Amino acid sequence: MVDFQQLADTEWLRLKIIRLKALRESPDFFLSTYEKERAYDDKKWQSEFGRGEWTVGSIDGRDVCLLGVTEAGIPPNNHCLEYMWVAPGYRRQGIGFELVIGAMERLYRSGTSLVHLWVLDGNNGAVSVYKSLRFEFNGVEQRLDNYGKPGRTEQQMDLVLTQEILDEARQHSYPAAAPS
């Protein structure tokens, strides 16, 4: 069973460790690179941590997933999901779904009405999770040539949060422990 937790203010180092692991393991699914973020000093990591809330899922004490929620636009109505990652041995088990729906539920309770995210081309597993939760591509796309990923693009997806969408998502939920 997955133990989902929001990182406390003092756990920026844990965010760093998980994020670097994700970048090393899945470089094709992130805009940034392991080399770039490995060079961040402690102040940069603390600043990165301060941009939002970070949820980690652990199994038997091992961190297996990560999701960040940051403000994007005029708060409290617009947030961005970032850093989504599930360790390879735990994919396709509903963990990413539970991680995202937990964030959606917290955001809805806080009054957020719009959530968006960016997904790199080729990240079909993530797209599948997002679409199952009713995220839709909004037509905004950017080329990543200037980010060291020539020929690649990322597209933005949006979701207008409603109780109906949350109820529908929970009806299709995987049998994992839901983050709250």
C-alpha cells in the first residue's frame, strides 16, 4: 500500500533526492535535466521547494512517486501540476492516478477552479493518466529546441475542477490508498 504524504517545510532535501532520481531515471519525460538540477545549491533547492506543495508516495519506506502543485496565474484559481514521476517498477498500478486525484481534491477544497500541466511529447503513460481524469489539451504547445531537446515539444493540458469531475474520477479509482 502506498503511503502518500505532503512534504513538510524542512524536507526540501527529500524533494531534491527524489527529483534528481526522477531526472536520472526518466530524462525524456522532463524539461529539465539531471545535470542542471544536480548543480543547484541548497538555497536554490529551498527556493524550488518554496514554490509549492510536494506530495510523495512511499512503499515500505521507499519513495516511489512525486507530484508538485504550484501557483500559476492569479491565485487561488489557477495551479500547475509539476514534477510528476512514478518509479518504473510501480507504474501502471494506479499510483500516478491516485497522486493526481489527491492533488485535485485538495485544490478543489481550497477553492481552486483551474488546474493545468505540461506534458512532453512521447510521455504516453502520463497522458493516459491525465486524460482518465478529464484533463484536455488546450492547444498551447511549445518547441523545446532552446531547452536542449531539439525536435521535441510539450503541450499544455487543462482541467476545470468541479465536484462532478471528482466524483466521476473516484468512481474509476484504482484500489490504492488515496492521498489526502
